[in-house]
Amino acid sequence: MKIGVFDSGLGGITVLKELIKNFPQNEYIYYADLENMPYGSKTVEELNKIGINIINKLREYNVDKYICACGTLSSVAMKNMHEMALTENKKVYGIIESIRGNIEKYNGKRILIIATPATISRGLLKEEISKTCDKSKIYDKACDEFVYAIENFQNDEEYIQSIAEKYLDEFQGKVDVVVCGCTHYVLYEKYIKNILGDVILVEAGNSICEKMSNECSNRSKDSCTCNKKISIIYPKDSIKFKDNASKILVDYIENINFIDK
């Protein structure tokens, strides 16, 4: 099976890593839309256009399934992307529906949703979690600087910690579960736990794999076996992205073909 995965940058690479680990026999095409990053500050019209354009680009690779590894696009543009994929009888998996299916076991716990401004203002993720976790106290917080910091300051730990404190300090001692509504944010796990303690982190990669496991028979328990090709498409001159993506996917680097377009 050939699966198309897409996001604005490094966040979706964390989802891709989980997919490769759980479904190593699939072939993966990853589209990094760095030219439109960040998505979180864009309008609904802009996001719908971006989503449709990416589906069109991945169609060229004849993928069997699409995975929107972006919380912002999943909360805003899924309807249009679904409709487009349905014209070829294919499916788009998104972050919102996947997290919703993986959060019920935490009903009754105190939950914090962190995401981009577009995802938080849309309110869809909080609404869906509230349906499943009706006994929980649910907070949400737009962390609009996280994506920029993750893409540009990966090695500056002091700066990253200060950004995390800016958004999360107010929730110390108040939450048990943190839902990463943006796929970039799992890369901040260490800093999140530095501030909030040993919280449970719910992130998109595992949630999407749980959802797909009901439809795919080749889920693997061997996290280091990958026999298929992985193609990562990214804009020219994005050396920093390539370097950071290589670090995240170091276990599978021999299978990766980076394509700069």
C-alpha cells in the first residue's frame, strides 16, 4: 500500500515515524509544505486551498490513502479534502477524528489541549474531546510560537524552555493529560513535562496508527523493520528541514529518498 502523508513541516514527520514503525511494509510519500508554513495564522479560505492543492500534488504519486498530519488543516479543511479524495474512492485520515478515538480512556482526568490559534479558535477539537470525555475538566491554549520555534530553533534549549513556560506555566498542577493538537508539539515533550510534570501526552502519530490498525492487517511489532521506500518531498534550499527530518527518522534513513522541488 502507498500512503501519502502531509503537513507544513517537521510535525508531520513525527506522524510518519509512527506509521513506519507500525506499518513498515507500506510505501510512504511525505509532502512538506514549508512554503506555506505556518498554517496556524492562515484564514479558512487559505487553508482550504492549501489542503486541496496538496491532495492534487499527492495524486501524482497514485497513493492509496491520504493522511493529513496537521491539526490545523484537520480542524478546518477536512470536509473539502474528504470530498476530493472520494472522487477517486479514497480516504483522508485526520488528526481530530483520530485523537477523538484515542482519548476516551482518559475520561474524568483533567485535560489540556495545546494547538495553533486556528485550531483553538475553530473549537472543533475541544468539542469532539468534550463529547468523549464528558466527566473531564478541559482547558485549551493556543501556542502560536511553538511551530516557528520548533522549525527554527531546535538546538536552543534555553529559548525553547522559555517559550514553553510562557504558554504552560498557568497550568502547573492543574492537568493530567496534554493533547497535542498540532503534530509539531510532540517534539516539545521534554519541555512540556519539565513544566507540567509527568503528564500523559496524547499525540497524533499513535492516535492515527490506532485508527488505521482496524483497517490494515500489516501492523508490525518490530519497530526497526522497514522494507519499503520512503520519499520526502520538500522545497529546494530547505537544508535545515532535511537535517532535522533525518534526525527524527534516523532509524529508517537508508530507506529515505529526499526529493527537493
